[in-house]
Amino acid sequence: MPGRRYSVIIADRSSGVVRRVTISLRPFVTAVVVAAAVPILIGLGAKWSARTEVAQLRTNNDALLVENGSYRAATGELTTQIQSLEDVINDLGARATLDPTQAKAMQKLPAMVKARAAGGAAINATASELSKFALNSPEDTFGVLRDLLQGLESRLSSVQRVVERREALAAATPSIWPAHGWLTGTFGGRSDPFTNEPAFHQGLDISTDKGQPVYATADGDVESAAYTGDYGNLIQLRHGFGLTTRYGHLSAFNVKPGQHVRRGDIIGYVGATGRATGAHVHYEVLANGKLLDPLQLLTQPPATR
């Protein structure tokens, strides 16, 4: 069945001209529908496109938030490590310089004693180590910096242990005079005061009034405090690193075995017990069981009274 056709008559009143237009209903309706649908379709397309872009922006934003959070965490971790390194470096700087007189005494110690306090690796890591890595992204940079800082922190910790051992050696080095008085006997060969025969004197004799204090010449532990033959009342201190000191002819003890003492602590009092001709303290220093000349280590005066 053919589609319906309609005629539209258009008349011009001024000229009397009449025009007739014939149209088919189906094409006309189709055209009208298409004309109306195009703007709607364009609007829907724009809406869908906008939604897609918004979704993409949200995804990108979420990714940036995660990435920024990761960077903040990494930055915080690096800041903590840097602060830790600064603390270690400041601590090492404050402790690196020994008292010159104490350092001088340590230099006179036997090599075997000093070797016990040695060790550790030097710090040779620098920022140039970054050149070994290909830094293609901020993540790479953070990773390399973190590894480098961890390596430096580990090496600084090793150096710190070395400094601590050197401090311990400094504290264990007998460097002050054990009593106030005058030197009446030195280390080495001499005549025996009782027989006048040649003899070897194993330490120093420091004469002073009976009852004057005797001081620990370095930090250590009291190994013994007892009467011991020719030494009379004898105190023996163990200082670590193979160092030992002895204090003989005392009139009395001021410490007990097992007690820890610090340099300058009063450990006993001058006397003339044992094989002695007068009031004095006999002082010996041993390193790994071998006698040393105490005089070479005495770089500081006795403790203040």
C-alpha cells in the first residue's frame, strides 16, 4: 500500500501567486524524528564522554594519592635515617678527641694491648656510589638513597664501636700517679735495700707519710686485696685489654675483691707492710703478664686530695 501523500498550498496575498508542495508522510516523519534525535544523541555522547573522563581523572587521582603517600613514607624514612646519621656523627665528633696526656699514655702501651682495641672498617661510602645505578624514576632514587644511607649507618655503627673500644682503652690505661709523694725507687736494676746485692726492681716506689691515700690509676675491677708475702698488703686491679696494676705495702684497704673502681678512686692507704724499709707504695704495671716501666705511662699527677 503506497504511503499517504499530502499537499501544502502556499498563497501570496499580495501577488496572488499560489504554490503547491506535495510531501509523503513517512519520509517527512522520518526526517522530523532524525532532526529531533541528533541533538539528543550528541548530548548523550557528550555525557558519556564526560563520565569516562571523570572516571579516568578519578583513577589518576587515586594513583597520585597512593604515589604521594608512598613518597611521603619514603621521605619520612629517609629523614629518620639522616637524623640518626647526624646523631651518630655528632656523637663521634664529640668523643673522637682524647685528652692529649691520655693519648700520650696510650701511645706508650705495647702493640699487643693496642691491637685489642683496634678494628673496624673505614667509612668510604660517598654519594658518587649513585653513579653505579640507573636512576630512571623517583622510586629508583629513593631506593638507592635508602640503601646508601643504610650502608653509611651500618659503617658508622662499626666506627662507633671502635671509638667506644678506644675510650675503654683510654679509661683502662694507667696514667696517673698512685700517690702524692716523691719517687724513691725506679723500674729496673738496683741494689737490694736489705742485702745490698744486685736486684731487679719490678715497679716504682713512691714514698710519703703513712696513711696517705693510694689511688687507682685507671678504671678496673679489684682482682685481689690481701696480704701477699714481700708485698705486704697488696691490691691488684684488672683493667681490661690485658692490663693489670699492683699496689703494695699498704697500711689498709679501701676496696674489696670484685669491686669496680674508677681512675682516681681511693683504694687503700700508704704503709710499710711486708718487706719495706719505710712508708711508701710499691706500684707495678703488667701487660699480658709482662712487667712494664710504669713511669712511661704516668702522664698525669695523682688525683686531687
